[in-house]
Amino acid sequence: MSMTPIIGCSDEPTPDSLQTLALTKSSVAEGAGIEFPPSTQGFRLTKTPDGEIHLRFEMKTSERDQFASGSGLNLQAGKRQIQHSSPLWELALPGEFYGATSSARGIERRVEVVPGTQPDSGAAGGTGPTTATGPTIATGPTTSTGLSPGSDAPTGPGAGLDTVRIVLSPLN
């Protein structure tokens, strides 16, 4: 998308604002209206060839409501918003998830939050839990051979953290 000068007096961002958004956490927070909670960790983002920006990070489960309200999102259980994989995630969602779509500053924001308390799930195309048939209690860090790299189901030290996936697109 080329930058076209806009004639007139307006402070409102345009869809081109996504094209000029710097690929940093602070720029995304300001430019796309995303409020990152204090516990944000593992922040990664990439810009796709079609101009979308994909983000992935973890946050404490206890900060989910703060993230949603601060970002102007109405998260709803089971509401799928992201229909494609990314270099940052697989398409499959392990069990429970929350989703929301909204817009801010000329940018569409599609968000999915995967709670960190989920049991281990198989990778995309997998069959779900890889071991136990009931609840499993771990006394220390755990690992799972059933998870592929990039899986959204944290185990061990990451349990209790929600994984957040966001796609930013220009409004048309």
C-alpha cells in the first residue's frame, strides 16, 4: 500500500497508520491501542507480506480482564477470530480460548487469548492430550513431547500464563 497524502485538517489516523507503525511493543501500544499488562513476557511480532502485523506474548492469567478493558476488547469464550496460522503460532487452539475483534485508530484488531491452565494439546492436526486420562498434578517443571515448537499450551514454569495472539490489519 503506498502512502497517499491526505488533504485536510484531521488528527485521526488513517488505514495507512498500520503501514507506518514501528515494529516495537511501545509503537503497537500507542498506534493500535493495545494495553500490555505489566507481566507481558515473550513478546514477539512480525509483519507479513500482505501488510498485517502478528503479535504473540504471554501475560498472567490474573491480568486478562485488565488487558481486555484497557485495550477496548470484549473477550468472549469460544469466539474464534484468527483463521490462519502465522510464523508466530499454529492455527490449532488447545481447548478453551477467548476472542474479540475491534478497531482503533484505523486498525482492525483480532485477538485470541489461550488460558495457561489448559492441559497439553497436540499440535495442529493432533489428537489432544498426549498422556493422562484425568487431571495430572505436577510437583515441578514439566515437559511434553506432544507439543510442537510454537504450541500455545504452556507447561511447567509457563503454566498460569495466558498466551495472546493478535492480528492487526488496516481497515478498508
